Amino acid sequence: MESRTYLYDLLVSTLFTEGLDADMDLWALGFSAMWIKGVGLDALAAAFDLDLATRAPCHLSEILDRNIDDGSTWVAEVGGWIGVVPAHADSERVRAVTEGGGEAIGLLMYGSHASFDYARDGRMVVSFDPTWPERRSGSDPHALDRLMDGLRFQISDDDVLDDRVEEMESISSALALVGRITGTGIAADWFLAPHSRVRPVR
């Protein structure tokens, strides 16, 4: 049986390969990813200032080194969705990329802040902190309730000693929710599969 933090642990072990700072974590890194549907690759490249002529094979495990070396972004296409890492996935950027009929999911961790955003057709449908999902906003804050069923987000209070929910489990739940929305396997389809890196427009 997979641990409740499996997807978080897998993402960490995939990104932070040997030779990188052992004290680094996703919050210190400023992890940011987007999954986008209904937006063509050319339009996406323009939105992210990417030069598609520089596209080359790449695993997610290579992207930190590549990003440091030449600013490369990881671009992954699965089931009609395009994943982008790093994506600078603030709420406004997630919303804006969907204008004209697109759909997007953003996951951002920075400092002590985390956010999960789901936008469609130029409007923010649901936005929440994965560690505090009861405080949801957007045009339809409960649109993802059915897909969130069975996932554990809410960080436990200090007085809860048994069956606690910690930050790592909350982020694992957010990643699982991405998989449910996209209908794809987060581990096999995104984290472990070969995709592409694309350098920025110079």
C-alpha cells in the first residue's frame, strides 16, 4: 500500500537528485507547476516565452539542473493536457492562460504559502490553500468537491495526536487531485515519464 505522502515524496526525490542541496525542499525551491488543456503548444510557448525550436528530450529529474544552466522549462504532454515546470503559477497567470476556452490547474509552494487553483475559460473556478481547503474562493468554490472526496488536505491542529494530516500529505492530496482532474497518472505519466525541455526566447 502506498504511503499517504507518496506523491509528495516522489516529487521531492525526482526533483532533488544527487548533488543538489540536501536542505532544499519544495517551499524553499518555490515549486510551481501548471497543467493546461485547450491551449495549443504554440500559444502556450508564447505565454511562457519559450522557443519551441530548442525543444529536446528531458525527464523531470533533469529540469532543475537545466533550468539553472539555461533557463529551460519542462513541458510535458499527456492526454490533451500540457504540464509546465517551473510555471510561476500565481492565480492570475493560471486564470489568464485559460482565456478563450482553456482549462488550467496551478500548484504553487513558496515560503510558508501554498495554493491550488483551477480555472476555466478565463475565470477562476476554485482557489484554495491545500493545507486549509475549507477556505475556498472562486466562481464555483465547490466545483471540485466530488473529485476531492477521500483526499486529506486539512492540516491537523496541535492537539490531534492520532491520524494526523501534515503538510506533506496535504500536498500529496493536491497532486492526487491534479491526477483526478486530468485523468492521468501523476507518477507514471508526469513525474517519471520522458518529456521535453524548452529554452526561453533569447
